[in-house]
Amino acid sequence: MTVAIAGKGGKVYIGANKVAEIANFSLDLGADDIDITSFDSEGWKEFLAGLKEWSGSFEGNFVPGDTNGQKAILNAWLNGTALGFEFKVSDTVTFSGSALVKPSIEVPHDDKASFSCDIQGTGALTLPT
């Protein structure tokens, strides 16, 4: 029996600090395909799994007073440093890893100010157990 998980329990953390008012996140997992096709492949391409990578993004409301979350992301971008993230799908399902950040702030004249961040994982992404 498959049990779906509601997204409403999602959270993004930097270390022990929750990033304030994030409304959604995504994680993109990838891997290189190494072509090993030869004359012996009998007309079919063959591949080996290569290097893995991960990236993602998240967005929500802009909260300038979130010193341990959004402000920490802005400082990491300014200093060119990676941050340790936890992406919680629920209280029992967490992905974690270190990533470089590329934050963005959007302030439209007819809507709320928003904060978003693209991330590029550096090193392994720890999967839920």
C-alpha cells in the first residue's frame, strides 16, 4: 500500500535554523551517462553511470529579519561559501547536503516581496533512510 505525503509539512533548514516562510522547494538529482558503445554492442548504445550531481531551488516570502536563514544565505552568496542544508519533506523524510547559493529577491508593484534561491550541491546528497 502506497501512502502519499502532503507537501504542507515541508521545511528548509540551514543547520539547526529554519529558513523563514519558505513555500516550496525542489531538488533535482542527476548523473552523467558515460557512453561505452563499441563495435561489440550489436547495434545498441551502452552506458555506464558516471558522476552524480544535485541542485535545486526554493522560494517564499521575503523576511529581511530572518538573520539565521535568508540573511545567512545572502551572506554565503556574498562570501562565496557553501551552506549545509536540510530539506524536510516531512518530520521523518529529510534530504541533506552542502550547496552553493544564488539568491534572488523579487518586489513586484502588485504583489508581495518574495525570496528565492537556486542551489548547486557540492558533494553528496544524503537521502532519507
